Amino acid sequence: MAALTPRIEQVIHALQCLPGVGRKTATRMTLFLLQGHREDAEHLASSINEALATVTSCAKCHNLSDAEVCDICTDERRANGQLCVVETAADLVAIEETGTFEGRYFVLHGLLSPIDGIGPDELSLGTFLPCVRDGAIREVIVALSTTVEGEATTHFISELLENSGVALTQLAHGIPVGGELGYVNSRTITQAFERRVKLDS
Amino acid sequence: MLHETCYVLRRRAYSETSLLLEMLTSESRYVHAMYRGAKRNGSTPIDLFSEYAMSWRPRDGLVTLRSCELKHVSTLGGNALYAGLYVNELVRRGMRENQVVDDVQPAYQSAVTSLEQAEADLDVVLRSFEKRFLKALGFELEFHREQATGDVISSNSNYLFDPILGFTKSADAEETSYPGHVLLNISVNRFEQPETRQAAKLILRDALYHHLGERALKARSLLSAKQYREEVSGATAHD
């Protein structure tokens, strides 16, 4: 007789869709939920169901939202003329946690990668220019990966904004804070040299 | 153990820390490789168009990288990036896993190196690569003679193109025919005239579609960003 029933196996298999969760971890999670934490399991299941039923993509910035337009897009205090372009909702959360940016966002949900079948139409770029125009944006800040795909996407955005009068900036590239130079790859060091900043003296 | 210099044409995340790579080796082999721990601190970051010294134990199918060191950092930027992405898509479309196609790697390296030059003429680099790639795959286009008769292309005549039959003389200057002098220019990679560039683009596109499949290459949509902007703006204006 199998130690795990088909229903339990089904849960284990479902949990393996999560990043970093293999069969062993998924088995441990499943047994934890089904053995002594059935209320937690019900809460988890109902939370996911509710979120699936209500969470949608913000009509303006494409971030995940409970309403048609997300809280950031409806917050008038965030209408400072700055729009930060990010690849994923997780990137947006990472920037929000720093508390350094007070403008609005635009989430692409990917980067241009023709070899993977991702062109402008597969990203949310179709609504980018209306978002810039309707939001009276003066500066677009590109906060994308420094990979070839990130650079290609940045270049595409720069072409979209050509002659628009909107300033285009990009997050600085270089040595990470707290990092040791000896462990930084040569490409990063090259870029850090090219984009070095003048110190007050 | 195999030690080769490679270009990575495609990379995908595999688990939290590893990458699946599709690479073109210095022996012109298209290899699929697993790079374990690629996203860990201290690992060589993998990007497209850069050259890497890699080693792996040879086997059929997916190989696991034993070492990976950066040899040359790509400096592609701007529209040259789009052109490079187009070249990558083309190579992937034309080659199968573990297939060796002589001259593809030198052709690829030549294209990437040319694109890195600040004054690179993208059309010329792409057309030259397309010609060389088709030839490497065994689908060489003969721009200097008629395939069926073997007659040399005459600069004063007009020719029709068929991806299988090649060029055949046309009685009249039809809308779909190409002047002989244009074909002769393409045969020696002389793309100065706009007429030659346009003809080369159409003929090679036709041949690539026929030999590599009619599904549109996605990278072409990047090369027309301005057109996309007009479409998006136009669509919004009508809303």
C-alpha cells in the first residue's frame, strides 16, 4: 500500500509549482497542513481562492491590484511626474520597500526576448505611451535588469519616447553596496568605471 | 572533457539557482547545457553576445557545465542589440540540438564583432550573415547565375526569384522581378544602393521563410520600433 493517498499526492504535486519547492519540501508542507493544522490549510485555500477571484491587473500600471486601478495609481500624492518602469510586480515591491521612490510605476511583466517569442505585443507596452501622456509624466525611470534583454527593452522604451519631451533615466549600474571589488565580475567593473561619479572634495 | 569558447544564444531559469543554456560552440555545434549554481554569488554571470570559455563532459543531449569563464564582454547597444537578437533567433531556428554546421560559428562571430563597431551598417551585417548562414545550412543562393540553366546573370536583364528554383530570366520588368545589376551587387556584398538593400532584404527573407519556416521572426518587430510607436499612438487616438 502506498504511504501517500492520491489526494495527498495531488496536493504535493500542486505545491511543487512554487519557486524553490521540490518534492521533499512539498511533502513536508502537505503533511504539516493535513495533520495538525487543518484550520491553517482552510485559511490558505480560501485566501488563494479569494485572491484568484478578485486580484487583477491594474488598468493603468499593470501591477497586481484588488481594484480596477491600484492604490498607487489612485494616490494623488504619487502624481509627482515620475514613472518607474519595472519588469515584475516583485521588482515594484522591492523598490517600494526602500521607501525612496514616490512616483508611480509601470509593470512590463517581462522583457523583450525574441528568441522566447516575447516582442512588444507580448509585454504591456501597448498602454505605455497613454500611461505617460495621461499621467503628465515628466521623467521615466527605467529600473530593468542589466542583461541584454533589459538593455533591449530600455532601448525600445527610449525609441517610444523619442521627441516626446519626457526625460528618460536609468538606475545606476556598478559595484553593489557592501560588495568586495574582487568578487565583482569584469563587466560590472567596466560599467562602474564608465559611469563613475565625481566626489565632493 | 571538452573545452570550448562559446556564445550563449538563449538562457532560461531552471530552479532557483541554475540556468539552462543554448550555446553555439567554437566547433559550430548547437549545445544545450545546464549551468548549476549560475545565480549564486561568485558565479560568472551569463549574458548574450559575450564569449565564454566553458568545459563539459561530452554526451548526447543536455550537458552539465563544469567550468565557465568570461572571455570577452559584449558591447552591443542600441539598434545593434536588436540586430544581434535577430541573428540569435535565426541561428536557433536553423539549428537543432547537438547539430554541427560548419562555418556557423565564424559567421556568427563575424556578425557580432561587426555589430559591435560604432559605425556598423546593420543592414549590411544582417544581409551578409543571412547569405552566409543559408550557405552553411546547404541552401546557398547564387546571385550571379541562373540555377536552372547555369547562365550568368546579365546586368541588363530582369529576374524572378523562387526559393527552390533560384533566379530565372523574366521577359519583362515585372513588379516582382529584380534587375540583374542588383543581383550582381548582392553577390559581391555591395549594398551601397537602396535598391540593392531592399532587394536583398526581400530575397533573403523569402529564402529564410522557405527554408526555416514561415513563422515570423519576433526580432523583426523590434527593428520597427518607430512603426510600433505610430501604431500604438494611432490606436490610442482612435479610442
